[in-house]
Amino acid sequence: MFKAFELERWQSTWENRVKFNLSESGVHPLTIEELLRLSGSDPAEFLRLRLVYSQSDGTDELRHAIAALYDGATADNVVVTIGSAEANFVACWALVRPGDDVAILAPTYMQTWGLSENLGARVTPIWLHYERGWEPDPEEIARAITGKTRLVVVTNPNNPTGHVLSDAARDAIVDRARAVGAWLLADEVYTGAERSGTITPSFWGSYERVVVVNGFSKAYGLPGLRIGWIACSPDLRREILARHDYTVIGPSPAMDWLAIRALCVRERILGRTRRILETNYPVLEGWLRGFGDFFQWHETECGAIALVRYRGALSALDLVEQIRARHDILLVPGDHFELPRHLRLGYGNDTAELKAALADLEPAVREVMGD
């Protein structure tokens, strides 16, 4: 039976139809005008672009710019995709076969979990534990990644926890994958959105079977650009390109052009993201503290997301639907990450909008607390 992607179906249905969207995991997006101004680009040059079929795997200029982010990589290691969603899709399509075992660090963005099961694989979660500060148990890593494991999937920094793996946990995962010969798919789309300003080291280069996925949607505040990428070995790149040809053919020349300009001013864009997070996180945390012990959470290290547990009998699925229907605010239920009685709250909005959304959300939460 086909496994639906419940999180994306929920967000896609409602995120543009509510008064306040607190389901998003990125920051307040840039406009094209702002991106052109930041990069010092001539708007007339953008307007003169001809809407041809662009290079299907990304222009040479864009792939060279992406490769420069990874030590020792060249354009022959890079495939440009339509967002990191397509990157994850074609990577799983190339690597996962019916009957395979796939180990996935969880909770996680459930795309690769659902893809693996729909491709006929069996998924074994490696759970991040609240009691460990959202770190995995080393013994569970060893048990989950076996000689039958074809693929290990890690989202780091993590969605939905906002946690960055410790060096010890990273090493344990890489060492175990290497020991059994499994591929390691590292979704690193939140890299660059660290509140501390310290960039999370990439898994790239840690093991010859590492595949890295990234894109412009989260740390860059450019989700509508719809540009992502895969960094991998040239041999796997050929396998991925063969599948990419069956999906979307290639990116728009306008988006490819803008992506090159964004990478030219990468540090300025990431600095903007960190300023939004540093301004908004205290707003969210102060709001959560106003409910006493109703909520429990660990401080977010990365990304515009906070994963919170709540007390009460009402399921998260029912809670978020009541809040959407009665108060026109969209949240993400923890059930979409296999975590009942949890909520994922986005806080990357424009600050004034975030404050207004939380003010409207407060009576909704008080209603639940009173039940």
C-alpha cells in the first residue's frame, strides 16, 4: 500500500489559506528585489533572460559554485535538482531496492522514510531521545545499522528537533555505516541556520559512500527558488542523472541564474537568517514559558523550528485541527514525525507577524489547558 506524505499533504493544503502559518521551518523569505540588491546584480540582466530549457543538471557555473562548498569536490560531483525534495527522491530511487533495509535517524522529515517504504524497503528508526538532549543512543546505532542495511539517512541539523549531532554521534554513525558498507544519505538543508553562527560540519568527505543533499529553502530563506542539489561520487551521479531525466528534466534558467547570485553573497544571506532567528527565538521561548509546565522543550540550536511536548489528553492531530479551524493558525502535529503529543512550531516569520500569531494562539492553547 502506498504511504502518503502526511506532513506535506497537511501543509500543502492549508499553509497558503490560513491567517498565520506557524508550520514553516524556514525564515521569512527574501524577495527577488532583495536578492538582486544583496548580490549587486543588474535587474535588467535578469529581465533579459530567455526562458529556454536550461542545462538539465544545472549550469556549469552553478555546479562549480556548489562544489566549492565541499572540500575536494568538482562540478562532476554535483547534480542540481528542483529543491532538496527532488534531491532526496532521486537519491533514494537510485539507492533503495525492494527488500533492502534502511536505517533512518528519527524523528525526521518523513520524506525519505515514506520513499524507502514505497520503494519496497524496510525502515528501522534510530531514535533521538529527549532525555539525551535529542542525541541517539550509541548502542541503538549499532543495532539498527546491520550487514543488511543498504542505506542510512541522517538529517543534520535535524528537523523537527533543531538539534545538531555531537561529534561522537556523527562518528558513531559514519563508523558503523563504513563497517557494514552502507550508503549514508545526509540531508543538510538546515546547515547555515545555526543560531550560534558556527556552521555544522558536512558529512561530505567522511566516507566514500556519503551522499549529501542541500538546497536554498531553509538557511537561505529562498524556498520559492526551488533549487537544491546532490553532492556524490561521479559514478553515483550518473545513476542519479538517469533518474533525474524521468522527473523534472531540469531547473528554470531564471532560478539557476538567481541561485548563482545567492551563492555569491552566501555569508550575507546566512547572516540575515541568523539575525531573524536570534530576534525571534526569545519571543517564542518567552511565550512558551508563559504556560508554566504545560510545555517542555530543548532550546533550538538550528533552524526556525521548536519541537515541544505538551501535557493533556487531546491528540496533536486533533489539537492542530481545532486551532486551524477555530483560530486560522497552522501548526504541525508531532504525529507527522511519529511523536504523539508534540507540536512543531515555526518561528522564522517576520517578527511582527510572529508576535501577532502567538497572541492569537494563546487563547487556543488556554482552551486546551482548561479541558
